Amino acid sequence: MVIDRVKDMFDKNGISSYMIAGEVKGKTRMELVDKFNSDDTNCFLITLKSVGTGLNLTSADVVIHLDLW
């Protein structure tokens, strides 16, 4: 998946990030969102199909969609 390639690139270049894809369960998703909104992590990688609606990323400045629905 494209998101895995982007995550690998971020890791290799020292860019902090969280990632939510299909295998991440609901409670963990909310924990990651809470961490992202409260810490200095640079990027949050999310597949649209894995989260759908209802995420509140209050600290996000920019959103870039890479995957097709």
C-alpha cells in the first residue's frame, strides 16, 4: 500500500508520524488521535477506508489525500 511506503520514507528521514490503517482497532485509533493532538508528531498517515468519519484532528494544519476511495 502507498501508506506503507510513505511511512517507511518518513522513518528513514526522521519524520515523526502515526499511522492508522485497517488493522488498527477502534480504541487504539482514538489513543493515536489523542496523542497526535497533544504532542509534536509531524504527520498522521490515515487510510480513508480505515477511519471513515468522526476523526477530530484539531492540531492538523494540512491534509493530503493519497489513496483512492
